[in-house]
Amino acid sequence: MGSAVKLRDDYSASELRRLARASKDVRQSSRLLSIAAVLDGMNRTDAARIGGMDRQTLRDWVHRFNAAGPDGLLDQWSPGPLSRLSPEQQSELAAMVETGPDRAVDGVVRWRRIDLKRVIKERFGVDYDARYVGKLLHKLGFSHISARPHHPGQDAHIVEEFKKNWPRTLKAHLCDLPPRTKVELWFQDEARIGQKNGIVRQWARRGTRPRQPADQRYKSAYLFGAICPARGAGAALALPFADTEAMQRHIDEISRHVEKDAHAVLVMDRAGWHTTANLRMPKNMTAIFLPSRSPELNPVENVWQYLRQNWLSNRVFDDYDAIIDAACEAWQKLLAAPETITSIGMRQWAHVGQTP
């Protein structure tokens, strides 16, 4: 059997115990206590048990303590193999992913792992497995997420100016209200729900190709929906058409859901049945219109996505009544989760000073 390794003598047992109490690393603390016990004269088998290790492991830690002191008792995890892409190449790849593909050059409208595998090999001479490309993207801060709608004719400057000037816009529209009137912010939109339905992603075993029902008939209805994110409230109507009469009904429905003595600001897009002079706005409501071609400013767009992904897609509706029932059921489920309405609907630019 080998002889015991001699301990360095520039630390006392009491000093090591003091360091163990001060350490925020549990493993370092236990190793310090074991070595302190050895310095006190305890046999090394019993001293090893104090730190939850065997005698050979304690011997290894003694070598590291002798070489580097208490810092040598910290875990030193291997960083793993070096990346085959240099930091500069990784930055170039990240910029390329953010910019998106050039359809004329790359032949695709969105990056897939298999596309990036090819581009990485062509540009950097590194041949990764497609699965590792996904891991690499995660390391670079990317996730595979759904995109928000963006109108191709949108003027980004106008959108940013609208958000920046929102407090002044709100003040100008509400200047005639009595002082201290409570203001509720509502967002409104409508969605077509019909037999020609969508199919969304689902979890399935790798290598399988799951199937979902897809109807090809054309009966449909419109779900007029509005949410007040700060209250987690909503108001909706399922109607056969999207026109001025339907919009008037929805405005009246929203008005009934505004709290007593409060005034609602109804934010909506510039659809023809929203901007017509034939609409009668209730006394407890003021309409403010979003800039043209800016659906991402309206959180109800995200509400539609949430309803479709959870309750309306991957289904076949037998007739018009089934469509109405499904739309109403989905909206009721949304109303039953006010925290979800708040989470989806709160926008920093619009809710300055408001809390959920």
C-alpha cells in the first residue's frame, strides 16, 4: 500500500473550517472539512467519510489542495471540444440566420437545418450533422418559433412612430373626459373560422408522419373578438358576415362589458366596416385606428393564433352550427383563463403605467 500524501502546512485546521463555512460551493466545503479533519489527526478513512467520499478520492483531492490550495478543491468541468467554427464564423452565421435566406440564391423562403448544413459546408468547409446544426443555433441564441404577421407593404417608420406617440394620441382622443375617469384599453379584430381548416404542429414520434383531418368544404363564420388585457376580460360574437351591421353589434357587446363609470378605448385596424361613418359609437367608448398594414400591433391577432392552435385546428365541422359552437366554445375557454388574455395582450408601448 502507498504511503499517505503529506499535506501542505500553510493552512491550519481551524482556518480550513472557516473557509468551509464561507464557501458557497457545497462540494468545496465538504472537501475542506475532510482535509481539516486530517490536519486534526483523524485517520484518513474517517476523514473521507466526512466529505462523503472514499479514501482514494480524498487522496486525489489532497494532491489538488497541495497544488492550488482551497481553490484546487473546486470542481473544474471540462469545457468540451472546441467549436469547429471560429467566433468570427459563428457571428457570421448568426447574422445570416437573422437576415434570412435570399430566395433567388438559396432557393428557400426560410432557413431549415438542412439548408444551413449545406451553407455552413460551402462557406466554412465544416460538415455538420443536421441535428447538430439545431444545437448550434440554440447555442447562438436562436429558437424555432412562430413568426408574427408582417404586411409586405408596411412602413416600419410609421409603426414605430405610432408606438412612440401613443401617449399623446391617447391624451388627444380623451381630452374631453372628466378628470380621473378610469380608462380601459380594448383591442378588437375578427377572424374567419370555417370548414376549410388549418393543420398545426403536434408532438409525434420521430420518423412518423402523423395525419389530421382536413376538410375541403367552404362554409364559414366570423368570430368578432375584443380583449382588455389589463383586466383579462373579453367580448365576442360569432356572426355569419363581416360587415357594418355585424360590427355595430360587436361594438354594442363590448360596451356592455366595460366597467361602470369607466371609458373604453377601442383599438382596431382600418377595415371598411371599422371606419365607416354609419357606425354609432357608444358614449362609454372611443375608437382609435392602427396604422395601415400593421397587424403585429394588434394582440388579437395572437389570440386567433392561440385559439386555432389549441381548439380550432385539426378539426372537421359538419355544418354551420358546428362552426358557431366551436367558435363560442373556444372563446369561452379563453375567458376562463384571464391570465392568458393578459399574457397574450399586454403591450409595453400601449400599457405604459398599467399593471395586469
